[in-house]
Amino acid sequence: MSVRAASFNDDWRAVFKRDYAECIQVITLENSKTIEDARVPLGKGISALVGGNGVGKSTFAHAIVEGLLNSSGTPDLIVQQDRINGSIINFNIDKSGTQHARRVTFSSGKKIVEGDDTVACTWLDPSLFSTMCRQQVQGDEAFEDVLDGITGRVFSEPQVKLASYVVGKNYSACEVWEVLEYGPFDVWPYFKVKIEDVEYCSETMGQGELAMLTAIWAVQRASSDSLVILEEPETHVSSRSQVAFMDFLAREGKQRGISFLLTTHSPVILQKIPISNVYLLLGSGSRSKVITSPRQHHISSLLGGGVSHKALLIVEDDTAKEFCEAMVENIDPDFSRQISYSVSSDGESEIVKILRTMPRVQGWATLIGCFDGDQRESRGQLVLPWPHVFLPGAEAPDRILQSGFHGFDRDETARELRVDRLDLDVALAAAAGVDFHDWARHVSGGLNIEKSHFIKGITKIWINGNDAAARQFIADVKQAL
């Protein structure tokens, strides 16, 4: 891992944990034409409104920013005001531990505000704003005279490196002029960059390049402890630059206490945002519904890209695989869709070999060795390139389930397995004295059901009495990621 990557990972961890001097804790929206009444507890750091096209992401974001602004909106917001006319938005605001309330009613192009306290807010649609800035320059013969009256700001070396990282170019120099009260905006940026011996300016830049430079400029101008709302920052931007731009936001949030709210339909933008900070707008008849606790696979299904596998668990045998699957599926079904399994052909020794020799490749899922609980003492101190975890208990899952079975309610077990109670009793009697490694195969065979179905069924019952141990195992896997 590079120094830069490690540093940004630190920023990502900190941005969701740090205290924010000013932040919005809860937003409620009422009487919207396009969105059902909703209450959204806003998470710390970076949050996102997601959904397909036309479900109301921008409408909700416009209502938030207009509700926080004490003045009229910027030109790119004013054209959207008809969408929020008639709606009411409420904010619960925390300022250094003191609670404040703000209620804004939008009526016939006016704002009726109750509660003077607000949070400083910056709105930016990087694609639209950069396009409007470019249009202001193109064909304007007087613009050169305007620049003559402005002193450009030369980027420092760290600023050049940041711009290069986010945009994906090797700039040798960057300069920005901040143009005041010329055109539709109070202030807007004009850029000149240099790569080796080639210089070019805003009007000849690629759209994605200009959008990213403009977004960096706007975020760095935003007040500390403020809220920045970004409209679809992925537009015209490569996946690689989307990742880099999100790293930049995490650093600004950590260092300056800025909160970010993004509208997006890019899975790349969402990669490092906790699911608790993601709010899904789902088309539902004439008005969309805000889902405040979406599942990852729901987001993946709606936005595309499939469900990303975060981990490949390498287990000792089929029983361990089915034991793992049953625990994760029953306790955290969303997480279960992000895990794949591989069964070792030679037990724990091959797991060690794989973890020791498999190279790390960026973009791969994390390999996690998963040892039976009876390996905890002998393998607990292993130091390997890839992480490893242990199944619950101090024995192999076969023995744990066989031993635990004696305490299970037989009627409940028969219902879970969907077998006749008498058939279950007979199958158990026929398997008496069988080695624990073969016990599940014998019982499931006597019941004429798949062994995997038998293992998962009795694991589900085992969880009822061992919930804490099962949850700790899932926490260990997540920690390994």
C-alpha cells in the first residue's frame, strides 16, 4: 500500500468518527409533490442520496440547500424551484452540543422561515457549473481584459499533486483566477494548467477534467464546519477519478469538519460510504419513497454493477462452509451477499499455504482464512499476509452441531428441516455411534434430504442459543476486511 493510499484510508476512518462543530442531525420533508413524507437521520461525515433517474434525488437536495440558505439560490438552483414549491422541510441542527430547529415552507416562490439558526451551505453541480463557466469564456473577446485585472493564484506543490491525483494527469503547474461579479455567478474559477511543455486553459479542457478542478476549487473555498452538497459529481468523470475525488472529500471532512451530502447513481462513489449513511430513493407510484436503511444488494440491483464480493472465505470442509453460510445468512443477510466461499482440498494446512503464498492484487476481494474452532490454540499466533478468523467454539463445527443437537427441541428441528418427527427420531437412532465427521451425512441420508440443507437447518437452531458467538464471528470477518 502506498503512503498516499494508507493516508487516505486513515482519513476515511476518521471522517465518520470525528466530532463536528456544526452538523444537521435530522431532516424531515413534508408535502413534496414528488417525494413521500420522509424523516432522514443524517449520518456523520459523507452521506449520499441514491437512486435511479427521475426518482427525486435532485429535488430532495434542492429542498435541503434552499432550506438552509438565507438568501435566494444560485442560478442553477433557481430554475429548479418549481419542484419544491409547496413543500416543507425541517432541520434538527447541532451546534457545539446545542440543539436548534429550523422549519422552511416553500410557497409561491417565497420561503417562510421559522428559526434563524442554520448551517453554512455550499451547493455545487460540478458538471453544470463548469459548463456554465466555460460558456462564459468562449466567444467573449473582453474576457482577456477581465483577466488582466485579476491576480492568478499559483498552486503550491502539494496542491498540484492533489489536482494531478484527482484528475489523473501529471500536471507540472496549475493556476486559477477567481473571477468576481462577471456573468451569472458571484465568483467562478478560470484555470490554466501545464503538462511538461504544454499549457492549456479552461476553454480547451476535457469536461471531466474541468469539472474535477472546479469541484476541488469549490470545496476548498467552503467554510470549515459547513455542509457541501454535490450534485452527481461522477458526471463526465472516470471511475478512477471518482475514487480519487472521494478520497479528497474524506480528507477535507477529517481536517476541516466539512460534512458532505451527494446525490449519485454511481456505485463507485458509494464504495467507502457506510450503508448507514446511504439513503435510497425508490420510485413508488406518483411519489418516491426514501429508504433510510437500504440493503447493499438493493442498491446494487437498482444502480447496476452487481453485488460486489468483499471477501473470499477459505474454509476447511463443506460442513464449515455451510455452518458459515447459515450464520451469516441468518444474522446479516445483506453481508452474506458480499461473501464467497472456497473449500480447501487439504484442510487447515492448505489454508495456511494459500494465505502465505497468494499475492495481493488491487481490486481483488480480501482472502480470509477460516479455521475451525479447534485450530484456535495452534493457529492463533499465525502471522500471514492475508487475515484469518476462527469459527465459534473450541471444536470442529461437525462436533459442535452433533453435541448441540441433544439439547434441541425435536419438534422445532423437524419443522425447520421440513421432515416428519418420527422420521427424524429414526434417522438419529440409525446414526448412533457414527463418528462426528460422518454424523451429518448419515442423518441427512436417513431423512432423504441434502446434507447442506440439514447442516444449515440445525445451524439456524444452534444460533438461537448461541447468538452472541455467531455475531462475534461475523464481526471478526468484518474486522478482517
